[in-house]
Amino acid sequence: MVSIATRLGKAAGYVFCVSKGSTRMRRLLVASSIIGLACGAPALAQAAPAPVAETVQVPRGQLSDAVRPTAYRLDLTVDPDKERFSGAVEIDATLKAPSMTIDLHGRDLAMKKVVAIVGGRTLPGTWAQVDPTGVARLTFAEPLPAGPVTFAFAYDAPFNTGPAGLFRVKVGEEWYSWSQFQSIDARAAFPSFDEPGFKQPFTVTLRTRPGQVAVSNAPEVSKVLEGGLEVHRFAPTLPLPTYLVAMMVGPFATVEGTVPPTPQRATPLPLRIVTTQQNKDKMAFALEGSKGIVKHLEAYFNQGFPYPKLDQITSPIMPGAMENAGADLYADPILIMDDAAPTVQKRTFGMVVAHELAHQWFGDLVTPAWWDDIWLNESFANWMGFRIGGEWRPDLNIGAGGLGEGFAAMNTDALLAGRAIHQPIPTNEKIDEAFDTITYGKGGHVVAMIAGYMGDDKFRDGVRRYMAAHRYGNATSKDFFAAMAEAAGDPRIVPAMQSFTDQQGVPLVTFARNKGGRYTVTQSRYARLGTTAPETIWGVPLCVRPLTATTQTCQLLTEKSAPLAFTGKGTVMPNAGGTGYYRFEVPAQDWAALIARADTLSAGEAQALDDSLFASFRAGRASPDLLIAAAQQLARNKDSYASAAGFDTLQAVYGSLMDEPAKAGYRRLLEQTFKPRLAAMGFDPAAGAYAAEDPEVSEKRAQIVRRLAGTARDAQLRKQIGDAARAYLGGNKAALDPLWLGTGLGIVIEDGGLAMAKEVADKALASQDPVFRPVALGAVGGSGKPEIGTWVLKEFSDKRLRTSERLGLIGNVVASEGTRDLGFDWLKTNLDALLDSKTGGGIFFASRMPGVVGGFCSVARADEIAALMRPKLAGKTGALELERTIERVRSCGRLKEARAAEVSRAFAALK
């Protein structure tokens, strides 16, 4: 799974509400009779409420091995037009020992009947949900014997309105439903043993209104009319955990094709794109792109696609993507585009589709035994997404973006409040905390570092060895490390990897010159100004190269200090290729030399330089003048990731540490740096004006336009984009390219005030366009204007507004500088409603919500956030993210107190 909060980029104006799984994603008929009776299941005894047996402790996390499921038969009646769905489920299982109670999972299921079928007898049982996260208990009047048993259930349940469990959305005049089960939301759709360590086949039947398209993991084998409903029966799946089961129903549009045979697969692979009707004319790009990505993945793993078909499905409210076996689910804009789409959207397609399809092997074919090893899925898939996406379309320069995510993750990993990539997950509330930037960004970067140190071929061989040993089963970190060690032929690689996966924090490698011009390197844990990090030692794969050459030298730094194994002369690039997951500190003369050549560095090295220099500044060392010089030199780099890095850093300083004279100086710097470049490149806001242009050139123009029209507030450019946006809103869709939608709508809302915000909101809700609707609502929520923020929070109500969109609007108001204070005041009054599972975002929204107040920069505000939210989230999902947010806000406040005056003097002096 992958989160899309930042994939398309704020710069492009794509705004998404991130529900559960923001560094991946998460998270709603009734038949006239119980479905189990209608489809010939055994007669069931009525389930009655029953007290929980007090002598048996309720499991708060992983279930015991007392019961092991062996097969599921799911028969659900799904009508998205209705508010509830119903189901009849049979689970074949094996009991380890006799028991009167069975613990399993089910959340908010209205259980009608439950029985155990064992030894030719049918024994009625009672059902009780005993924990808010969905732990349930079956109780029987007599012990069930050890050995095989079948549990049968009949129930109904509500659809969710956000992307979790079975959820439904009205698109135009039609209702559609989808499933989104990772991490623990399958239990909201059917009773189950909802853990990744249980893998078994599923036989799925979906009963729908006639004419509906039904999708599941396996191929559909029959479709007949029974009792006025169309019955879709699917082949049994290969062994799967519950979180990878898929069930989609609606009047979908589809386009079909095949992935031609490859050396790893002898027969064509059936492939479909499945989406809502308004997207039916924009599926060809995804169809063809998916074919190419599958072929690249098969070559890397050296085995054919692991499942008999592949459906690529979209939903308008999915906040990212999910790797259901043979039935991946995506946010609409990831797949729905054409060849004229902006570079950033095509990059997102390549990276996310490669990520999700890599999961078909790494995660689906081989699955972690428990959620503490979810990093094996996500870290590897994140690395593969950028790697394979880059192989698929080298012209899009997708690969360089992967290291950027790792450097961004360092900002989280540097906090004292945090976690290791791999750590125990003792309770259900802690599961979703594993789906964060540490797992994705840090984990992906660590994988890149180890692959770079081992060598690509050896690392790939280790992956293949691991996959072959655990095909269609479960595996652990220990299994993965063992495969890597065998492939590397170097036992040191295991403790080196484990030092990064099992320890929190970012290594800081300090380079010091000795009298002979050689370097000594010392490692410590990086800490920001005002904090003291605990002593930590890693096995750092340290790779350097002479700044004027390309040949790199690598050593494994396992001691606190050691001489650098480098025989050349002059300044070194301390992180050759940028693949190392560490920050560096160098002498003043080396900073100057690195900055002077920043325009010649590779994308990874340029990002490493920018990250380490900014980290040095935030630790109280590097000067603001160095940041300014680095930004100017990086902007000349030919790579679009590198050219953006320095000024992105200055933008963060602009928002938190500058007074008004300094901000004016920064705006002058932007004008002087970028206005001549835009004049030389040219600018036309019309749709498709640069569709045939080199993607790197197009992306650089996008960066420049955002800076000049945004922070620099260039009047001429803003008028040009604003006029095009007004024409677009007036019906001339050719006037404005989707790339400029966010900027253009922001301009017209700023110019037109509340009346224009209401007009844009109305047009957004009247539209089903997968790009325009979220971008328009994002522009309204993120206007930064108090009168608009107040209207959004207190008055904006429309039946067309989806739950996830409402939460996104609130988040944008709270996160935007101009409305941050009033948004926080509103949160104080409405926090309980937002966290309520029935009226607000629920427990999984809570895991991400603290981040919306992370833009403050004040010690006092950090204390306010702590006082408001700690009592609400103590011991719950979201507690870790809250502590991170508090620390970010407090740390920024301390930096402001210590260095704001120095920063303001430096920028105010710019002429």
C-alpha cells in the first residue's frame, strides 16, 4: 500500500485528504432474508448476546495459535445503493485443543446467526465484539473438540463512507462500492481471523443488482440470475491473508487487454482497467503502462506474475493505492490520465503502479507473519516503485525521487519521539503506526543503501532466494536477512542491516581532516538544536568519491571513529550517489567546495548535500548564507529533483523563521533567480501546451512558475494564470492545463474572496473530474483567508460533500498559515466529534490528525497541543504521531528563538 498525499506533489496543486494509511491508506444491501439461508447454507441458530467469559483474557493484538483457518467461503449481497450489505460466511478451521470460546475478528457486524459444524453436528454459538478494534468472541455451550471445524455466520453491516472496509461513494447519479482492508479492516466486512500470518484460499460469491460489474481477486467463473439478483461466482484464490481480499461492485466502465507472454510466463496475462463511468475515456494510458511495468517486474523477480489475472481499479476517495492480489486499487488520478498529462502525474503513475505490482510478489506471494515485519513489504516495494518505474520510462526520471523520500523521512527519524523500522507491535492500536514515513521513506532508502553496498546483482539474487524459499507463505525479517547474507557472502551485512532496521535515529558522520590531508570519520546520532540524542552505533555502509572524479570507495563503518578508507586528494563527496541513509558534517572549506560544485552533482548527491546542510543549520552549525549559496547553485543543476532541493529548503525557512523585511528579500531572490529563466523558457498556461516537451524541462518550468506565482507573487504571471483559471471555470477547459489548476484556483479565490470560494466549491461538488474536484476543494480549504476558513469550518455543508472531503477541508484550514490559529481554536471545541468513530473520522483518522497542527513553530503552542490532545489519544492509535508533532513544533520554536534574528538579517540584506 502507498499513500498519495505527496506523490503528485503540492506544487502541482493535487490535494488529497489522507485517511488511514498515509504513507499507504485505509479505510461503507440489506437483503430481504438472511443470505445464508437463500444460498443453501446450513440452517443456523440465532445468535444472542452473551457475556464474555471472564476467565479468558481478551487478546489485544496477535491471536494465539489455538485456531487456524484453512479456507473461507464468502457469500455477500452487495447493493451500493443501500446503506448496508449482508453476508453468509463459512470458515473451515482446525482447533489445536478443545475449547468453548473462540477468539477471532469482526467489527460493527450485526450478527444474526452463528454455528459451529463439527463431526456432523451443528452447534449454536453466541457472538460478542469485545474490543473496539474488532476483536470478537464466539461462545458455545459445550467445548468444541480438537480437529477440523466449520464456523458459519449470517450478518449484515453498514458500508463505510471513507476508504476502509467495504465503502461506497456516489459518483454522478450512480453508487459504487469498493473494499479496502489493510491493515485490519477486513473484519468490518466479514467475520475472520484478520491477521497476515493466516493465509488460505478464499472462494468469493457476490450477489448484485442485475447489470452490475463485480470484481474480486480471482477470475469470475459464472454469472447467473437467482432470486432477482445477479450471482457472480469467482474461482478459489491462491492462499491469501484477509487484508488482500478484494470485493468491488458497481456500474463500472472497463477496458480489457493482455500482457503478452514473457520469458518468465508462457501465456498472456488478462488485464483490465476498472473505473467509474466518468473516467471511461481515459483508461488507455493505464492499460498500456501496466503492461510494461508487469514485464519489468517479471524480469527482476525472474518469475511470472503470481496470479491468474490482474485488475487495476480506481476509486475517487482512495487516498493512495492498495495491492490486493490480482485486484489493485488506486486513487483515480494515479491511473486516469492521457499522454498529455503533466510530468508529475506520469511519474506518480510509474512509481505507484510499480510499487503496488511489486507487492504482488513481495507481500502477496510472500507475506509477513505479523505486522512488525510490514516494513519488508513497504520498504522493498517503495524502493522497487522508483527503480522499476524508472526502468519503465527513463525519460520521466522517476528513480531519483526515491532518495528524496528517504531524506524527507530523516526529519521524522531525527525526532526523539519515534520508532525503529522493525519493532514489536503488541496491540491492534499500534498496527497503523507502522504505516508511516519511517517504513516507506527510511525503509526504502535503507534498502537502496544495502543494494548499493552489496551490488545490484547480489542484492537481486538475495531477493530471488528469499522469494523462492517462502512462495505462497509467510516470512520474517530473520528470513530476509539470512537470504541477503547468503547472497552477499559477507556475514557483516546482517548486523549492518539490523542496525538500521532495529534502531531509531539518523546517523551523523562527521568528517575531520588531519595534518596529512586525510579524513577521520566519526559517527553519532543526529540531534537538532536544543535536544540531546542517546548514543547509538550503526554499521554504516559509507561510500565516498573525490569531488572531481566518479570512482567511489566504500567501507563499513562499525566503530564510533575510524580513518576514512580513501586514498585520493582533495574534497570528497561524503555520500556518493546519495544512497547512504546518513547525514554528514564537514569542515567549512569542504562545505564551500561542495556548494561550488552543487550544479554538477547527481540527483541523489545533490539531495544529500541539501539535506545535510539544512540539518547542520537546524543543529545550530551551518549559517543562513550557506543555505542561500547552496540553493542558488543547486538551482543550476540539470536534474529537476536537484534543482528544486535548495529553494524548497529556503521555503521552509521562509515560513517559520523570517520577519517581513527578510521575506521581502527572499522574494527578490526568487525574482532575480527565476524570472530570467522563465522568460527564456516561455510560458503558456493552456492545456497541453508542453505535452510533447522533454519531461525534465517541463518539470523545471513547473517549479519556476510555482515559486514566482506563489511566494514571489509576480503580478504579471499571476494575472496570466488567474485569467486562464477564470476562463477554465467559465467552461473553456482548454485555457488551463491541469498542472496549473491548484495555482490558478488559488489565485482566483484570493482575488474573489468568500464569494469565489463558494463558487469554486459548488463547481467542485458538481464535478466528477478526478483531478479538478480534489484540487478545487483543496484550493478552498487551503486559501489561508480567515473569512473562507471560518465558512469552511462553521457553515459549509452540502450533501454532495463526502466524509473524506470534509475531513480534508478541515485539515487544509488548520494546516494553512493564514487560518492556522482559527483552525486550532475550532479543533479545541470539535476534537471529540472528529475522533468519534460514528460521527467523525474514527480511530484511524486519529492516527494522522495530529500532523495537521504540525505547522506551528512555537514552544508555547507545543504545550497547548499537548494539553489538548494527549488526554484524547493516550494509549490509542495516533499517540506516537502526536508526540512527534509536539516535538516538531517545540523544536521549531527553539530554533526560532535561537536563530530567527540571524536568518532575518541574512535575507533582508539580499538586494
